[in-house]
Amino acid sequence: MQDQVTEVVKAAFTIACILVSLSILFILYRLSIQPRPILPSETKYETINAKEHIRHQTLPTLSDEAAVFLSVVIPAFNETERIRLMLTEAVDFLHEKLNDTWEILIVDDGSSDATTSITLQWAQEQLKSGKLDEGQLRVCTLEQNRGKGGAVIHGMLHHRGRYAIFADADGASRFEDVSLLLEAARDIERDGLSIAGGSRAHMVSTDAVVKRSPLRNVLMHGFHTFIACSE
């Protein structure tokens, strides 16, 4: 009889734990931020030619056939001070290593500064120097800020490449490391699908990490632990 009672208690405890867990998940779901709908203007992009004519075109979707080998998605929010330097490093590498089989898609995440116009001005300069072809750099400007994650997702849903990566506009990582990501992605590719992630674990003692908020550092170390355990 006592064994039966023990089993009933265990079963009741298990059910209670499941119900509590489901309740917590439901509460977190209700409290979580739901992505806002994409506005009509956010399905368009801008590009520029050497004669300063800005064109507005419809962004592609993932159902479209790949038109270039590599797409570089760069989320940018108020980056007028840093984006030119980062783009110069990126284009120098891409122009040398991949010839013309690439594109750069800037997703301006509702910037309040001149990020979009500065980027297009820089693109025109590169067109004149021969390092950029017409349409090779595109800028999609979001009307309202979606956050970095939302900007990255938007770019990843509207690129033209067989492979796509995203890189920060602040140039915190060496762009030449793209080669390592591509090599890793191709090594594990199955049925045309693969994913590779880079890490800045070697930078944990630098100012870029030391000056971050404690929460970001906790999340960073947690992600490093997850990656290490999954290898």
C-alpha cells in the first residue's frame, strides 16, 4: 500500500512540475516581444550608380535563385562614424578573393543619423574607383528600429547569395576571417544546407569585452560553454 502511495505522489509531483513548466513558458511567451509586421517600404532597397542616380528596387526572397556566391549582411544603426572603414576593409577582401561574385546588403535599422546616405556616397566613390559594380551594394532602410537581431533576420531573408554571412558595422572582427567561415560551412554542407558560427573568445580580455555590461558577458560565456560542450 505504501509503495502505491509513493508512486501516486511521484506521478502527482511529475504532473505538477510539467504544469508549472508549461505555465512559465506561457507567461514568457506572453511577455516576449512579438516582431512587428514588415512595412511596404522595407521590402525595397536603394543602390546608386556612378552618375549619382539612386534606384529603388524590390528585395529578393529566399525562394529566388541565388545570383551571387556570397552575400554579406551588415546591420547598421547610427554608424556614420565607423561604417566607411568597415566597408573598405570588406570590399578590399571581397574584391581580391571573390572577384565579382558577391554583394553587400546594409540593413539600416531605423538610424536617426545619415547612415544610409553616407553608405551610398561611399558606394559611389568605390564605383568610380572600380572596386564596386553597380548594384553590388544595396541599402535597405527600416522605417522603425527592429533591434540588431531583427535587422540581421531581415537581411538574411532578402539576400541573393548561395552563402550568406552577417558582420557588424563596427569592424570588431577581421573580415578576412570570412574565409574560415566559408571553409567550415562547406565542410559540413549537406543537401545544400549548413551553418557556421564565429567566436571572439580570444578577445575576452580586451576592452571590447571588458567594457560590456555584465549581462552580455554572462551570455557570451554561456554561449562559449554551449559550443564547447556540443563539439
